[in-house]
Amino acid sequence: MMDRLVEQAAAQALLDRGAAFHIQAPFLFRIVGKKKIRLVVRRLRLGSLLHLMELPGIKDLVPLNVGDDARVVIDEMGAKAESIDLKIISENIIPVTRAVAACLLNQNWKIVLFKKVVGRYLRNTLTSDQIQELVMWLLIYARGESFMNTIRLAAMMKMTSPMNLSPQEKGS
């Protein structure tokens, strides 16, 4: 029992701390001397989960091979190393990078202001493999149960949406 509590506390600490990615800094940062910037994936808010749901191929995840260090962290969090297929990422790069950008920004005002810019920067800076790994970490930090509850809730909202009962006008 005590081991389980320690594991839960460790997983909670990992969720709060987040996972960091280092990518090449934009031009203006490099002028100042900063060569890399750090993107941190943290626990996603409900609004960000909705952006994560917009990812094409989100229902058909594929297993991802990760290193031993990442495997240990993923196992501690009780998650799986799964992501979207590379083919789907390549075919839908703009919506994928915008959804990833929204999840990285993780606050409504930041998403509204910067989603397209950050998405474009991710598209121009990262490879498909890196985007796939980033999606994997977003899914891990979304916590499976929260993500599944959000999907079910959104599906129910679509089923119960009011139908247009107004009479259709016929052409004159």
C-alpha cells in the first residue's frame, strides 16, 4: 500500500514538473546569443485537451519505440508510449502542428494569440519524428482517463445538439 502511494506521489511530481524539449531558437533569440529554447509539456487543461482531440488519427495510435530513460518515466506515470502514425502527421502537418502548439501554450489567451505562429515555427523547425515524440508526451501528460472522458463528453455534446427544425425555404 505504501509503495503505491509513493508511486502516485512520484507520478504527480512528474506531471507538475513536466517534460522539457530543446529546439533551435528563433532568429531573434540567436542574435542575442540564445541558441536553443526549451519547450515544456505540462499537464493539459480541459481546453487544451479539446485541441488535442482535433489531431487527425488520434483514435488510431501506434506504439512508439523510446529510449530506456523515457521508458522508465513513462512506466512511472502508468502510461503507454503511443503516438500518431508518421504518415498521418506528414499528410496533415498544418493541423497537427497547430494542435500541438495549442497544447504547448496551454492557456486560452496564449492559444488565441500565438497558436498559428508557434505551429508554423514547429513545422519549420522540427522533423516528423520529433513531432511524433512531442505528440506522445502530450498524450502521456493528458492522462488517459482525462482524455477519454473529454472525448466521450464531446461525442455526447454532438449527439444532443439541437437540430434545425425550421422549415426549409424552397427556391422561387
